[in-house]
Amino acid sequence: MFLTTLHGHVSKENRRTLEESFAKKSKHPPEGLLQSFLIHDKQDKSDWQVISVWRSEEAYNEAKSSGLADTYEALFLEAGSQPERRHYDVQERFMRI
């Protein structure tokens, strides 16, 4: 499992654009993308992240090479923010079913 985050600051005027774009683009996710979350800080409402869970790093790289992994990056750009992406290997996990 592989996880990526996109972090950016979005002004109050552009928050709705970010939320609507996320909902629209999430309807057609790239193959290998298992989950994505759009979150914001409870105290600093301009602080937003997209957390994406990928089947594997290879699945992410395939989506990236075809231009599909950067779909959510475009959300931030459309909302007037230059996001920062980070990559994480998932070592362990717990999931309640």
C-alpha cells in the first residue's frame, strides 16, 4: 500500500471550488486508487490536504505516467494554491470492518 498527500492553502473564496472539483474528479478515479480524503484543519480553515491511498507504489507510478495521478493537484491549482506532494510507504495498518 502506498499513500500520497497534497497540501495547500486555499482562500475562503476558493474553498467551494475545491470541494466541488474534488467531488467531480472523484467520480472517475484512476485504476489503483483505493481511497481519497479531502480534509482541512479545524483551526486554520485555509489549510487543506488530499490524502490518497493507492494499491501500491507501482499503481501510483502508472497513474502518474499517464497523467492521472495529478488529477487532485489540478484542484488546488484551480483554487489558487500551489500544492506540495509527499509520498509515504504504509508499513502497518489497522482497519475495523
